[in-house]
Amino acid sequence: MTNRWDSNKQVITLPVPTEFSFSENRNYLSNAPNECLIRIEEGRVYKAISLEQVPIIVEVSVGYEPENGLFVRLLGNDEASLCESMRNAAVRYVRDWFDLDTDLKPFYQLAKTDKLLNGAVDSFYGLRNMGIPDLFEALCWGIIGQQINLAFAYTLKRRFVEAFGQYVEHDGERYWLFPTPVDIASLQVEDMTKLKMSTKKSEYLIGVAQLMVEGKLSKEHLLDIGDHKKIEKLLVQIRGIGPWTANYVLMRCLRIPTAFPIDDVGLHNAIKYVTGAEAKPTKVEIGQLAEGWKNWESYATFYLWRFLY
């Protein structure tokens, strides 16, 4: 099954794997408190993205029959002026965002005999590791979320986006785009601390933006490295990025299947929830529980997180 554009080139139908549930993925997206980058209305998901530096809104929905695939409509600005390369870029973005190209059959097979994952797969069948395709956004979100509760992290993200990002207007609504490295690299720390961002996080965010503007850090370069541990080693050398943030980016942006934030508090709490234990597991215990997850550590973590988030 191939991508199909309609006659006016503004709606495309994307084929989806059998192991895919639009409702499970939409429910995951709708669970985020105070999310500023995604809008969900009447069962449709909306997100503003930049296509060749032109801001556009993607609307993602599904027909009555799931096998019909995902319907992707492009909105905002002058839709008729979108060239073929921009439409193709929109397709790549949505496929990456919904992780449509990963074959989950082997993961579901191993989950059948795994006491932690069996219930997770039954509960969330068809859920994908919903990605953050933009490296700068993924790094910033990892940094913003460090050592604070999730609700405040989303509040800080909204302030950050609305202070320094751009937006597209459509039918009287604003759809925000995440700030680019260029937007952030020249800022002063004081520009961010007034948003109640800590001084250190402000410095980290500006530093990452400067590295990307200078061409010293890019998604393409990290993907070219390919190896999980080598990418992690490179990322943790950047000020403000520790093993947790590095593995979060490996999971959500770079799609490295072996990424495993073993020190993550949410993972510990999810395992405690599933097992019914009185105490959170130790790192050694998690390592033992995860022995059967080889090459699927990222998906195992994401599915366990789903019990909590």
C-alpha cells in the first residue's frame, strides 16, 4: 500500500501497519497537561510544523475503517502553493512522529511471555512511541523537564514557546511552532529566567542552541554515528545533558531501539505499579527484569510509562 494524494494535493492517505491504533496514540497525546504544540478537536490531531522554513499545520485523522490509513491534511498559509518536496516532507514528518515504519510484531511477540510487558501490550495495543522529530525540541524538552514535576514542565514549555516561538493562524486559532536554535542562540539568560526558568536551565538551552547554530550538533550527524553508546557519550559531553536526557532523546527523536533510561523515576514507579511491589525496584533489579527486552528497551520503557502518563 502506498501514499495517496487526493486530486487537489492537500490530503494524503498514509498506509498504517496492522499493529497501529490511532485512538491509542491520540489518547496518549491528549493526556499531556497544558500542551501548547498539539491541538485535538473532534478526534483530529493538529500540529504546526515548518516545511522548508514555511510554517504549515498538519491535521491527522482516521477514517471509520482503520485499514483505510491515516488522513493527513495540510492547512494554513497558502496551501495551494505547497510544492512536491514540501508535501513529501510533511509525509516524512508524520511517519516519523507516529513511528509508522517500525515493525512491532517482534516486540509484541516477546511481550507475550514478559510479566511486565504482557499487560502493557494488552492495555495499549497499537500505541506507537510518539516521537519528537526535531532534535532541538527533543533536547529542550529533556532539559526543561529535569528535576521538576510534569505539570510544571509543561507550563515552562508553554511559556518558552509563546515567548520565543512563532505561530500559524487558521480559523481564528493560533498553532505554535517550537522555537528554532536561531531563535534562542542569541538570547541572554535573563530573557529566560523571567519565565521562571532556572538560571542553569536557561544556560543549557542557550548553549545547545548555539552548538546547533554553529553546526557542531545536528540530528543528521547523530544518526550517522548510529551506535547507541557512542551517541550517548557525545551527548553527555554537552553541558546540561546527562544520561537521562541523552536516552530520552535517543528514544523519542533518534529512534534508537536500545535506548534505556534505566534511572528514570517514572520507569521505576511504573514497574512498582505493575508488580504491585511496596518499594520501587533497584537498578540491579530493573536490569534483571529487562534481560528479555534486548533491542526493544526503548519501546518497553515507553509502554510502561503509559501506565502513568
